[in-house]
Amino acid sequence: MTASTPGHSLHRAACQMLRRLGWSPAGMGWSPGKSGGRPNLSHLLRLGPAQGRERGVCSFKGLARRERGGSSAAASLRAIQDPRVRLLPPTRSAPQPGALEPSRSRLGTLAPGPSLAWTPWRCPAHDAMGLRLPIPLLLLGCVSGLPFYNGFYYSNRANGRNLGNGYSDGIFNGVKLVVETPEETLFSHRGANVTLPCRYHYEPALASPRPVRIKWWKLSENGVPEQDVLVAIGLRQRTFGDYRGRVHLRQDRVREVSLEIRDLRLEDYGRYRCEVIDGLEDESGLVELELRGVVFPYQHPQGRYKFNFHEAQQACEEQDAVVASFEQLFRAWEEGLDWCNAGWLQDASVQYPITQARHPCGGPGLAPGVRSYGPRHHRLHRYDVFCFAVALRGQVYYLEHPEKLTLTEAREACREDGAQIAKVGQLFAAWKFRGLDRCDAGWLADGSARYPVAHPRSNCGTLEPGVRSFGFPDPHSRKYGVYCYRPR
């Protein structure tokens, strides 16, 4: 007696389900397109000979087991029973006699929610009886590179479409797809509009245009997950997440697929990938976007090393900033930032920059650099934090007032002047990018007292430019003025 494995049982169950639908063709072939940079796949499904069906036996040949911990038949059976799957109407084109033919390539509907749009296959043996059968669902479990993306459906006919110039859809015959993006980093500032350039061409050039799909997404880095930005086919575009309403595809020139981002936000900096998909071929390029900003260390009002990682994130946000990335901290160290207290970074590591080796900052025997404690526990470990603030669209200024103020009076004085009390990140940005220089200490929104020095002099502290701090004084003290911020 031959042992029956779980995979065999699932294969038989799938076959029995197909038999109940009245399906019994000899076989079919299918070649899916490539999606999301995954490798090309080609799978062949063949249901066994007629004598096998008569004995109630169904065989699958060439099915790749691509699901971890289970067979492709298991995934196929689950796909057939998946309540989210719905079918598009079949096409009206008549198939060749004796052949099982896929429907024409087309765009699927933009389905709300998690539903999937599928194109049914038709069996000519049952067309005469008016039946339309959803056969290719059986392929779902064994194909990881399905030609579907976020509600869009895009594929080519299996044998290609003759374009009249010697090339066919999905078959390049030596034609190379080339995507061009800038090598240098793009710099901008918050609130601005920026265009991420991307163009493509063919080598050798094609005589007539080809339909392509364009996909933009932001790469995963520093612990932040990958983000979909935009996908487009022809004139149809769809945007995702926080990018909705702020991005669109610029196609001012032939084969230009640049991405325009409006009203840049703090979290928009990073690396973006532009991918052009032509049938089974795809190429992509990277565009790096940086916001002009400044890194500054920040401590809890109660003293040193009081933030866990989540509290550090909130503290930076409250100061109109975000937690700095390692790249931003390293660039600040190259520009001279020297700070002996360890602080959180965006990837939940803890590091600190040293330009002059000394005690107790690692000791004089260690070379200058960015020292690292490595990744720390998000909740249990506590440190300071390095924040990153970008250039401002508004104005930070020291409010001229006849007398010194308490913290409450300082807030009210800014409101009376048509502004609001400035945040720490705003003061650092004004010092870095506007050259704000003032020797008078003033209240800030977090209850600290600070002042910016762009041009060091003897009566303004040390002979290094920077933002000086008096810490967090008694809020009822009348020793300080106030720095206000007026948005544009």
C-alpha cells in the first residue's frame, strides 16, 4: 500500500473540487509577470491523462512548492476557498478550438479593502454549455511573483503581441531597458516641493512606444518599514499612506516618470526607488532625498539618561524635530559636533559623537569618532536622545520686552505678539540656517532657557558657535526673556 502524504491528500481535494465544477481539460500553460523586483517565474500545470481521470486519479506536474511549511496544493486549495477572491467578467473573444486560452490583458478594478481581482480562464468544451470556470486560482499557492500590485492588474498575453518592429510584449530579443536617476543626493527643506528625477529608455531605441508600469516606493532603513508611494499604469495613478494628495507622476517629456512631492515633511527624507516594469522585464534606480537640518542633543527636564526609546521619539516630536539617524549624526560629527552623553538614534541604537578624545568620554586612547553602545531595549534602557530639526519656513526672534518674564508670562507675551513660544528644534534651526545670534537667554516651550550664538565673543560664553543652555530653571524665575516663533 502506498502511503498518502498531506500534500497528496490536498492535491486530491483540489482535483475533486475541480471535477465538481465539471472541468477536465488536458492541460494549460501560464507565465506570470514580475512584481516588486522578484525573479521571473514560469510554471506549467498539467492535469493527468484521461485514463487517470477515469480511475479518479488527478496528477500535478511541475508545481513548485514555494510556501514554507506546506505544499503548493495547500495554498491552492486555500486560494479557491478564500472569500476575498472575486472574479472579473470574462472577455468576449472566442478561443481557438480545443485550446484553453487566457483572457486579454487589461487593468483590473480598484477594489476597496483587501479583495483580489482575478481574470477567469475559459474552457471551450464548456463554453457550449454556457459555463465560465475560474481555473487559474489553482496557481495562487505555487507562484510568488504574481502580476498584481495593490489593486492593479497588469499582464501580457502568453505569446506576446507583435508591435510591428520585431519585438513582442515580454520578449526583448536583445533590447535593454535602462532607468536613469541622479547619483548625487537631493537636498530640500520642509514645506518645499521637490521632484525626484527618473527617466527610462531602450537600447537600441524602439520605433514605437510600449506600455509600462511605474512603481515608486521608499526603502526601509533605520528601523522604519518600507513604504509604498505611487504606482501608475498609463494615465492611471494611485498613491498610498501619508503620500496621498501630496505626490504625482511628472511625465513632461517622453519616458519621464519623475516623482513630485509637495509640502515636504520631516519624515520624507530617505531613499526612494523608481521601478519601470515592461512585461517580464524591470529595471530601477535610487534617488536619495535629504532635508537640510541640524542635529542637537536633548535631555529630560529631570536630568541625564531619563528617556526610553518611545519617550525619546515623543520628546523630539514635541520640539518640532524627529529622532536623528546614524547618517545625520555622523554628518554632524564631521561638522564638529562633540557630545559626551549617549543618546538614542532612529534605529534604536545608542551612540555619541566625540571630536576630541578625553576622560570620561571613552578615554584619551580612543580615536575620535561616533561611539556606539549598540541596540538597546526600547522600554527598559534609558538615555538622552539626538534630535534632527530641519530648516524653518517661519521666523524665530527674541521678543523685546521691558522686563524679564516667568515661563507663563513668556508664553502669553508671544501670543500677544501674534506668535507662539519657540521650541528647541526651531531655535537650533534658526541658529543653523538663519544665523540667529543673541546673547540674551530666553524661555522656550519645553521650559528650558537657551540662547543662540552664531558669532562667538567673550561676553557670550565659550568661543565656539552653538546654542547655549541654562537647563530647566524654576518656571517662576524672572531672569529670562523669551524666544518666539511666527510661522509664515
